[in-house]
Amino acid sequence: GDASKGTYPFYMLKEIDEQPIVMRRLVKKYTNDRGEVELPKPLLAALKAADRLYIVAAGTSYHAGLVGKGLFEKLAGVPTEVHLASEFGYNQPLLSEKPLFIFLTQSGETADIRQVLVKVKAQGYPTLTITNVLSSTLAREADYQLGLYAGPEIAVASTKAYTAQVAVEALIAQGLGEAKNHREAEAFDVVHQLGLAAAGQQALIDQKDAIHDWATDLFSQSRNAFFIGRGTDYDVSLEAALKLKEISYVQAEGFAAGELKHGTIALIEQDTPVVAFISDPKTAAHTRSNADEIAARGAKVLRIATESQSSEEDQLVVDDIDPMLAPLLMIIPGQLLAYFTSFDRGYDVDRPRNLAKSVTVE
Ligand code: G6P
């Protein structure tokens, strides 16, 4: 069953492998047989009434929230802010007139998020928890709750919950956009896109061995690493860097590729490992030239690009998908690079030092 490791050495690898199944499961859970998104009526009414969405989260879930902002703004036309729960709790920003709060949380137990939920509920604002554990505290205490249906996630480093969160955000954004007759939602086919995501994820998972070789080449000797991209590729960079930090203890940072020249490039030395994510036609050429510039300064650059944006120098080519959903594919090599780096160093991949799966203290 879902909660056993089977023949896998670690839960994390099993959970990485389960992502295509989770994508397909979410399409079944959230759409009818005509391929239309179906959201609970009271939730849909609350979403339609909101003039702004506030996504509040921590860790990996926060990174999934960053991707959600683009989905809600483009597909549903609703301004969306993303906040770290631990910051929002003590420094509440100026709110819009009709906010709706979305708590993104794998466990549904994160204390930093709960304190925000308690505070905004006291102010009378509507709340939605999106979680993998529908019996959790945050699911029970919010007005509305939606499931991630990723199955139990045991490894401390979150993988399938992240891609499930992005997929559920896309489904909600499409459902809301259609309910508002928003043109972008009507032109978007979330079912088709999530199908592309599942197939593209599988194609990447099938290239595990090559990604293992890249992990060895890039990170076996290094104490630091950089991930770069623009747009959703920047969101992925933050999450890929977090994965590497959490389980392999390599100091890793995600940077907006265009910001390199404004400071970060000073860090580049001979053989500094850099991973460049290139999926968005709007910015692919720019990111590519940023990658060339750091390669010229001696960095070891692994370029990961979607098929239509790829060029000969790219080591890994990813299936095409709408750039809003590129993180569903781009993060797979990010997860696998972190996994193999940790594994090769002989660490307990599933139980990294100093970390807990869910943090129930502030
Ligand atoms: C902990 C975990 C992270 C996770 C974060 C948020 O710090 O180690 O992997 O992303 O909590 O957890 P949540 O359950 O709220 O998504």
C-alpha cells in the first residue's frame, strides 16, 4: 500500500516516483466526465466574492504558493499574494476589502500557519485549507477544505505534496476562472495540461540514472550550489535549492536569473555548480545568456530546458507544457539531484538532521 516503502531504499524516491499517479488522481477527483472542474458550491461562491487571495504557507508549501499566484492571477483574474506564515503572523500586511485566505499545508498541522488562521478568522475573513490530511487541525478549523490526495508523505523532504499543491491550485484557478467567464480560463485546458505533466514527469523519472550522474558530477565535491531561472523557473529554483539544503546539507540558493548581474555573480568561481531552468519562451533567451555568462566565469552549468526552448548545449530536455505549470516537470530533476546527492553521501535521506516533518511549535 501507499505507506510502505516496498523495495525502495528510501521513501523519498518512492514518493518522487508516485507523482505521475497523483496528477492523474487529482484530475479524477476534481473534474467530471466532461472534463470540467467541479468545486464545492459554497467554496466557489466565496472564491468569486473575494477581491484578493492571500496564500499563507511555510517551506515547500510556500514555494508551491508562489506558483499558485501566477495561476490564480492569469486563469482567474484575481490578484493574489503569497506570504510566509511565520512573517504574516506578526506583521499583517494591509488587506484588501474582501480577502480570502488559502492555507497551503501538506500536514495541516504547522503552528505558524495555525496562528495566522486563528487571527484572520477572528477578523471574520473566509478561510480555505488545502492539505494532504483532511482530518488535520487546519482542515477542521478552516471554513472550507480541499484535499491533495497525494497519499501519505513520509520523507521529511516534501516532493509529491509540492506537485499536488501546484496541480490543485491550477484546478481551482481554472474552476474559478470558468465560473467568472474569464477568457484565459476558457482558453486553458487544465485536464490536458495535467496529462502532459504526468507523462512528462514519467519521462524524467525514467532518466533517473542520467540525473544521478549529473548529481555526482555537480555536487559530490561541492559545498555550495546555485539554481537559476525566471518566472516559474525562479519559483522552481527556490524549491530545488531547498531540497538540496534539507537532505544533502549543501548550501544551495535559488536566484532570479536576471538578478545575477546585480550581485550574485560575485559568488561564481571555477567549478561552482549551477543548474539553469529554461521553460518560458518569454525569457528563455535571457536565462540562456545568463547561463553562458556564468559558464564563461568557470561555473559548471547544468541546463534543463523544455523541448521547444531547448538547444544543443542542454543536458536535459523536458516535455513542453504551459509555462505556468512548468514547475510540475522542472522540479523532478531538482528532487532527484537532491536525492542522489544525499544518498551518495550516505545520509539518512528520509530523516535529515534538525528537521521535522511537521513543525507544531512557533
Ligand atoms: C516542515 C517540513 C517542510 C515543510 C514545512 C511546511 O518544515 O520539514 O518539508 O515544507 O514544514 O509543512 P506543511 O505541512 O505546512 O506543508
